[in-house]
Amino acid sequence: MRNMKIEHNYSLLKHNTFGIDAKCQRFVEYESVEEAQELVRSLKEEDYPLLILGGGSNLLLTGDFKGTVLHSGISFIEQIDEERVRCGSAYIWDDFVDYCVSHDLYGAENLSIIPGECGASAVQNIGAYGVEAKDLIDEVEAVEIATGEVHHFKNADCEYSYRQSKFKHEWRNKYLITSVTYCLSKTYQPKLDYGNIRAALAEQGIENPTVAELRQTITDIRNAKLPDPKKIGNAGSFFMNPIVPKAKYEELAAQYERMPHYTIDADHEKIPAGWMIEQCGWKGKALGPAGVYDKQALVLVNLGGATGADVVRLYQTIQHDVKEKFGIEIHPEVNTSPN
């Protein structure tokens, strides 16, 4: 453990994009599979509870953490074969997307400029513009905390669904992800029908975009509607878009003629949470030092000095108002830390 970064009473301010100033009792960063094994085998009862932390871009710290934060420093990228790329869990997600685009590997471009690290992609099943990480993940390598053994999970083992995986539930705090292997395609088949991609391309006079043009367009769209966490604390999209039965969608569509929606299957529709929040009048509004971003109602922001409790009060109030108006429960996509 001599070479590992170990800190006590450590500030997590730079480890969460919400800009919440909270501390942990102990912070440990490992930089290899072997260090991860050594770390978990050295854990004692007083080191618990554990919080496994990635880039902190999908986390709301609700207070100081009275335990040990484990953080991966494993950062590398390698192309295994013609279509597969392996990344260390601490490798920056958007750097992986950039690598794929510049090496003519297709499929990740719609996931451009999503903050965070590759290890978190396997936990959260991040997604945007009609693509999810599960569409790319081939294998996840992880160290079991209880034994220190290395496991290799195939995509199907992880039971991915919309923003969900076994790592978020049954396997929560049971594994340290050390690397993720993605399977891309050598055939470019752009997905342009989600959100306002086609409209943004049309504004530029582009009908058949190259992969670089598509990546840049998606980057521009996201930058225009999402705040830079270096300037305004946030965790990106705070709520998941609810998937509702067709009958519920039809009931609401009869009341709201222009309600946006995305068909999931014959029995279910997805309704954008941001649209419902905006209909409730929350866009650009605040509750104390926590507020709703004025360009995208799905994003909650730290207006300065907000605590985790301030953000919790805001999001629970929004949940209540959406349920009152639409009869739909919306749930956070962002993870909250236990105290």
C-alpha cells in the first residue's frame, strides 16, 4: 500500500461536478489491478462503509462520508483487435469517444462529451441520442471486494437496461471495476433521428454527415443546453425520462397536444422529464442556492454554496409537482451518497 494515494479527512470538492463541499474519512486511489487487489484484501472493519467513486459527474454528496472512498487511477486505452477497444476504468469517457472517431471505429459518436470515466459507463449504462453504453460494452473486468479475485463479466451478465445494471443494484459496492472492453463497428451507420440532430445538421447544410461532423454537432448541441460544471456545479441530466404504459401516454397526449414522446415498444412510451418539469414552471427557477438550469429543465444546478440537502429539497419538490400535475413519478438518474 506504500505507493497508493491514501488521504484522511479528505475534501471531495474536486471529485464531484456538483461542487458540493463534503469530506470523507479516508480516500484511497489505486492505479492497477494488483493495487486494487491489495487494497480490498487490506480493508478492516473500521474502513467501512465504502463509496466507490468515478469522476463524480453522476453523484450528489448529501453530506460528509463517514467511511472510505475508493477511486480508480487506472487510465489507459488499447485497441485489442479490429473492432474492440479496452479502457482503464479511470480513462475519460469522451477521450474514448474521440479515440474511436479518429480511428474509424463507429458507434460511440452519439455519446460525445458525456462527462465521467469509462468505469462508470459500465455501472450507469450512460446514454444519449438513441445510443447507450450497453450497445458497445463487450466485457467488464472487476476485482471482487470480498475476496480480491478478478472477474470478467460479459455484457449479458450485467443485465443492462435504461440507466440500470447489476452494478447499481445486486453488485453495488461488491466490485471495483478496473477496465471495460467495448466492441465498435468498422461500418458507419449514423443514428440521426433522436432529438434535434437532423435539425442541427440541416442548419449547417449537412445532409450526410461524416462521423467527425456528427460528433461535433452533438458536442455543440450539448454545450448549448448543458452548463459547464467548471462554471456552474451540476451533474448533467438529473432525472431519468419515465417510461409509461401506452394508456397513460394517450391520456396525457389528449390534454397536451404537442407533448414530446419516444415509442419504446407497442405497450410503452418514454416522456421527457425535462418537458414535464418545464410545464410545472420550474425552468430557470430556484429554491435557495439550488436551482433548475434556464436552458434545460432536466439539469439541476448549484448556484453557489449549495449543500447536498439543498439539492435534495429541490429535487423532491420537483418530483412532487410533476406527480401532482401529470400523475407520473420521476426518479433521479444521479446517485446520492450515503452519509
